[in-house]
Amino acid sequence: MPLTELVPHRRLELFAGRSHPELAVAIARELNTELGEANLRDFSVGEIHCRFDESIRGSDVFIIQTHCPPVNDSIMEQLIMIDAAKRASARRIIAVCPYYGYSRQDRKSTGREPITAKLIADLLSRAGATRVISVDLHSGQIQGFFDCPVDHLTGAPVLLDYLRDQKVPDMVVVSPDAGRVKVAERFSQQLGADLAFVHKRRPPGAADSVEALEVIGDVEGRVAVVIDDMIDTAGTICAAAERLIEAGAVDVWAMATHPLLSDPALERLEAAPISRVIVTDTMPLPPERRIPKIKVLSIAGIIADAIDAVFEDTSVSEIFGGQNLS
């Protein structure tokens, strides 16, 4: 009697927290599906409640939540959604974190400090996440904080396509500090452009203060494109732009995946010798904060491709030709 092979019916279920609904809707549109209803609400004391509308037993559940302000609320909401999915017997639970909160606290720089990036990894895993998808982690080593697979995406394809479309003559790609040289080098290779970087230092005890000391590389008479993973208070980008203009650059553009843009970032960018600020939509940026210099590109297609690859058990790195590995 022949054995019958049972092929289970697989289902993809997509849910989103409340931190960035516009991005979640765009991802669902790219996947030609709809977001499920998680019925999120707040109790009067501030506690969060979640209940999925339909059965997700045996499903691959993707929970989208970017860790934007209020950061702690965004993270806690995603953890609660993951726990609810685990207790509803989901087959796999994938936490999709376009921006991963606390990513800059990835090591101890002085004594008696936490490594909070590791703590968030532990919380996601303990809640029930069996896989994590994120975009442009502040450092690749964060992947090692997880005991589950991590798909580290990059916004580079979107940013590179924009630069190619602009057909900028005599461009030079600039790293704002030594730590981003590897990423800037990849951009320069893809664009066939030269590479430069800015040597900077932070004065002791001043976390949001930056001193740009010297430009290393030839930028005179050229358009300098400064590449970073995020723009928070814009101190690093603006200090680099000033040094680049002093070194002879005719124009400065700033590019970053994550537009945190904490105060006083917008004021600094307005005053800085930067003509364009190109970012992606991993973080919500309401119209009133989109100053004329800012251009927002969509990352939804890249995240949707990664979700599809994870669901179909195909290679995520092939989406980027292996260039997403840190």
C-alpha cells in the first residue's frame, strides 16, 4: 500500500502595530494581500491589549512594527502581539522591525552600562519570535545577539537607484565617520565613484555633540554624497557637510535609511550647507516635518520581497546579490 505524503496548507498572515501604519499598508500592497486585524487598544492605565480577529493556528505570522517614538511603547506593543500569536498556535512568528530600537547601545563604551540591543533581542525571542527581519542595523554584530535567524536587509538598492537616476557628474561618496567606511565603499563601487571620509570625534560626556576634524579624500569641486544608516539629531551629518564645503565640495547631499530626526535635527538640516536629504520610510515622517530638502523613498518593496522569500523558504540575500551581509 503506497504511503500518502501529506502536504500542509501554508498561510501567510500579515499584521502591524500602530507605530507606522502607512508603511505596513504599503508592504501589504506590494504582497497583494491585506493586513489582518489585531484589535489593538489601550486600557485607561496605559496597558496594551491585542486580539487577532481570525484563527492563525498553523500560519506563518509576520508582525510589522518599526521602533519609533514612543520607542518603548512601540517595542512593548510588538512583544504583546508576538505573545498573542504564540498563544494562538501560529506555526512561525516573524518580527519585522524596519527600524530596530536601541540599536546604538550594542556594546559597553564605559563601565556599568547596559547592552540594550541585546536586551531587545532577548525580549523578542522570549516573547515567541522565531525569526527577525530588520533594515540597516546600526552594526552587523547585533545579528549575533539573537538565537533565531535574522534577515538583515539594506535600503541601499533604493538609495542607489535614486542616485543613478540623478546622473550626478563627478560625484564622491563620503562616509561621515570611520565606522561607516565599509558601507560607503560599497556605494562607491556600485556607482563607480570615488570615496572619502570625515574624521570626527565626540567630546567626552557630550553624546549629541560631534566635532568633524578632517576630510580624507579628494572632494574639491565635486558633489559630495554623505551616506549614513540614520539621521537622529543630525549633528554628525551637518558637521561633516561643513567640513566638506570647507574642503572645496561644490554641493553636499545627505543620505540615510532611517530618518529619526529628533530635535533639533530639522533646524540643523535647514541651516546646514546641504541641498538634499534623501531618506527611506522606515520611520514615519508627517508632512509638517518634511522640510523642502527632504526626499522620502519607499522601502516597502524590499521588505515585501524579504517577507515573500521567508514565507517561500527561498534566499533573502539573493535579493541583494549578497550585498546585505555585514
